[in-house]
Amino acid sequence: MKEYLKLMRHVRDNGVKKEDRTGTGTLSVFGYQMRFNLQEGFPLVTTKKCHLKSIIHELLWFLKGETNIAYLKENGVSIWDEWATDEGELGPVYGHQWRSWDRGDGTSVDQIAELIEQIKTNPDSRRLIVSGWNPAVLPDTDYSPKENAAMGKQALPPCHTLFQFYVLEGKLSCQLYQRSGDIFLGVPFNIASYALLTMMVAQVCNLEPGEFIHTLGDAHLYSNHLEQVELQLSRTPFTPPTMKINPDVNDIFGFSFDDFTLENYQSHPPIKAPVAI
Ligand code: THF
């Protein structure tokens, strides 16, 4: 995971002070790309201990098409609590756009089901795309995330905006365009989540995992994470772990938490940091 530390160092050294919606302040760079070869191990950051349980449950929750945090709460995951209404609603966020994008005529598109079908039947396609960005349901900036969710808008516009798959020589690669990346807290989650999604899609399509390519728009370090960043940059990464997925699952909607086993995850201790809301 030298790639991740390289990003962190690049933004620490070259980022420019920029104000943001949350009022926290950041060091920011526009445009950055990382590549992870999924044949060389699972890209979970090792220079701090990462909570893979939250990452897996969040991804399963997206794939279920759910937008209420109830499933996450039942599984002890609290990473979306700050933005949800008292009833646990987030509005039509990722899960809704992935599984039931509203056509406006009473029908909807299951982008994930269509993606799998297209990868299986038309692997050379250059349209293997899933979009979370739906301008019709973006939040109204005059209101808070919770107020937007209560009004049926997205609590937050999707950070991971659009992803595309690519099949070559029996290998499946995925590229994510992430409009906004919180390098210290969010990005380790985002890398592991999309690497895992790529492996899951590859398995159900009878392909080998290829690369995960992570393209960032506004890549930033929050001003209240800078001490944590120095600590993390002082650490030497370990050899990446290995992810084992139950080979019997052949339906993208058929995975459960127990189908994933992380092996040989050696990491430095966790580093706590406040999340900007
Ligand atoms: N807002 C901000 N400011 N940063 C983000 O990374 C972010 N997200 C999601 C939506 N809004 C965001 C929420 N994802 C943590 C991790 C991911 C999150 C939110 C919070 C977090 O606090 N992680 C801690 C604790 C882990 C745990 O409890 O499991 C950590 O140390 O990693 C990016 O998608």
C-alpha cells in the first residue's frame, strides 16, 4: 500500500489550503490516480488498523439497495449515523441509485443486475458503468444533510460518483471516479470497498480480478487530521493481506458477511480522527 502513503504525502506536501462545506478547512489537490493490482494482495491499508467489518457491511448494504441505516446499526456499524434522520433515513443515496434508479415513469433500473448481465454477455462493452450521481435528487444546499434526507433528497451527494468495469484476457478491472476524497478517514474504506466489489463481480462472472483504478477529484486532508497524517507517514507498510471469498457464491446479491475471510492482515495500531459532517 505504498500507493496510499504516496497520495497522503503528495497532498500534505502539495495541497493548497481550501475551505469546504463542513467549515473544517482542508489541504486539497485536484485530480490524482492510484492503481492497485488485485493479484498482488488485498489493498487494505496496513499503516493503521482498518475496520474491515464496517467496510464489508457497508458494501453489502449498498448491494441490498438499502438507504436506511437500520441494517448497519444491527451489525454494529456507525459510519453513516451522523447524516441520517432520527428514523435512520439517508434519502435516495447509493443503494437506491444502484438498485432502483427511478426512470420517472413508475419503473426503475437495477444498474447492478444490468451490469452483471452485460459483463457476462458483452464483456468488450465500453458501457459497463454504474452511476450514483443523479442530479434530480441532489441535496438542496440551503438545508443540512438530515433535513435533505427528511425531504426525500440525498443526505449527501455520492462521493464515489461513477464506476466502470473493463474485461481483458479473462480479467476484470474497475475504475472509480470519486469526486471528493477524505484521504485520512474515507479513502482507505473506499479502496477496500471497491477492491472487494471488483473481486465479487469477477467471481460471479467467472473472471479473475484485474486492477482497481482509483481516480480522485478533490483529494483532501482535513486540517484536523494533520497530526494523524504525520504519524501514519512515519510508519512502514506491511505486506498486504489476502482476501478469501467463499467460491460457492455465484449471485452478486447472494453474499453475506461470513463469505469473506481476510488472511495475514498485519497492521500498525489504529489512529483515531474526527469525521467532518
Ligand atoms: N464525510 C467525510 N468527511 N469523510 C468521509 O470519509 C465520508 N464518507 C462517508 C460519508 N461522508 C463522509 C462516510 N464514511 C468513517 C469512515 C467512513 C465514513 C465515515 C466515517 C470513520 O470514522 N472511520 C473510523 C472508524 C471506523 C469504524 O467505526 O468502523 C476509522 O478510523 O476508520 C466516505 O465514504
